[in-house]
Amino acid sequence: MKDLSLLDTRNFLTTAEVAEIVFDGHMSITTINSLIKRGKIPSERLGHKNLIPVWFARKMLESGGKPDISKNS
């Protein structure tokens, strides 16, 4: 179940939270980390964790949860 209250109370989300909230569990954490590494999903690094800005999660929810994952962009 999506906990959208996190979008109002935090500035960053973990990759697991983004997988659940934005992609309804249909995208793996490994794929999200790969997209972060390719520069398709913005993130900040804190130790070994990638933290994704809430603004990105909101943008993805508004656009239907489809990041631009094309190889050319």
C-alpha cells in the first residue's frame, strides 16, 4: 500500500520507497539503482544509500511513473 504521506514529510526517499510508491512494486530496486547510475533518476548518495528527491517522485506520479530511460538521452 502506498504511503503518500512520505511525500509531504520528507525531502528524500530510499530506492525501496520509490519502487513501492512511484512504480507500485513493478520496478526492482536493482533497476532503479541502474537508472540512477545512468543519470536517468536524480539522487544523492548518503553512505551506501541512494536517496531520491521527493520532487522527482512527485513528477513521476504526475506523469504516470514513466522515467525517460531511452539510451539516447
